[in-house]
Amino acid sequence: MANLKNIQRKIKSVQNTGKITRAMKLVSTAKLKRAEELAKASREYASKLNEVLSNIACNVNKYDISGFEYDARLFRKNAEEKVVDLIFITSDKGLCGGFNAQTIKAVKNLYSKLKSEGKTVRIRGIGRKGIDNLKFNQIELTESNIGVSGAPSYEKAQKIIEKVFVDFVEGKTDRVVIIYNGFKSMIAQEIRQIELLPVDIDNAASSNCISAISTEPDDSKVILDSLIQKYIEFNLYYSLIDSLAAEHASRVQAMDAANRNAKEMVNSLTIQYNKARQESITTELTEIISGMESLK
């Protein structure tokens, strides 16, 4: 009888867990739809912004405008690269499958590669899961940001990237990279590595450049500076949104799998319970029959 009660308790516990995972799946599904819509709209804006920036940057190189000394660093890779700013994005919460593990692995691989090349790597973490993992592995972080990846905003992205941009402009860093797990589809995510600074315009064909610069050099510099600021701010903001959509998609999958496993476990425990109950009944009948026989 004690064994039957234990199995009943296990069945009840697994059923309660199944209710929780089912509720979490529904919540994540609703959040995913909102994040996916925002990511789609932001992706279109980012694409247009990058296109405009590439055209103007292409002309800066094409016409060799004077007075763009600090801008030159923004568009040309440093052949003697020494310091790399590495920004990663993970979630603050768990229960989302291998979402965070994949990002952490990519960060560690790039970190090891850069260190083996003799470069200094400054890691700026966004998301508790990645931050805790790297700290546990005794990897030093230059900056930690918790409470951002779960509720991204343009203002938060601005605040984080401002320090990164200033360090790059002042020559304290030679390259800025963003790594995160991005949304690919409802059932798939993919690691994305964005070379944020210097701006990559290698793919901007000369034919895509505007035919002439219609503004004075000083005006062009003001326009370019403003676009650069928008470019780096929005790219981090979009990365946060894209990562959040991927996080929700991964959590939907994880909770769906957990819910299926809970149902399978309940079925298995129910079969186990029925067998144990049948054995108990058989044992009781045998004892009754044996007792009756002994009275004859």
C-alpha cells in the first residue's frame, strides 16, 4: 500500500509540473509573437540605415575628403589590432534549452582565439546566465549588464554602447564585436557575430555610392557622425530584440518538450501504479484463500 501511495504522489507531482510547463509555453508563445513583430520592423530599419551609411562611407573613401581623421578609424581595419571589445547577449532567466549554452560556447571560442593571437579582449556581458558562467570560469568581465536582455529598450542600448563608442574613438580599442543567439524561425536559432566597429563597407560596391557629395565637407562630417551614432546604437538595440525573440522561441520548444515528457512520465507511472495495484489485489486474494484453506 505504501508503494501505491508513493506512485500516486509522483503522478500528482509530475501532473503539476506539466501544468506549469504548459502555462510557461503559452506565455512564451504570446511574448514571442510580439518580439518577432518588433524584430521584423527593426530589421527593415536597420537594413536601410546600413545602406545609407555604406553609401556615404563609400563616398568618404572615394572622394578622400579632408578633415575625417577620426572617421577614418571607423571605416578602416587596424592592421595592428591589439584590443578587442567583445559584447555578448544571453538571457537573465533559464528554462530555454541550449539557447544560452550556444552563445557562451561561441564567446569562449572567440575569446580563446583572440587571446591565442596575443590580443587583449575586453568582455562586456548582457544577461545573467552568460555573466554567471564566465565568472564561474574565472573569465574577467569589463562590464556586466543584468535586466537588459529580458526587457530591451533603445535607451538601454544607448547607455551600453556609449562607453564602447567613446573607447573606440579614443583609440582604447581597435575592434568591437557583438555575439548573440538570433531568431531564425520558430524551431531554430543561430549564433550571430556582428563586426560593429570598424564599420564593414567592403561589400558596398562603388556603383552603389551616391554619384556626388552635395554638401560641404563639414556638413558631411556632421551627417556621417550622426549616422554612425545611430548605426551603432540601433545595431545593439536590434541585437537585443533579435536575441529576445530567439530566447522566447527556444523557451517555447523547451517547455513543449518538457510537457511531452511529463505526459509520457504520467503514462508510465500510471501503468506502474496499475501493475502494483493488481499485484496488491492478487496478494490479498492469495492470503484470503490461504486463510480459508487453513480453516478447513
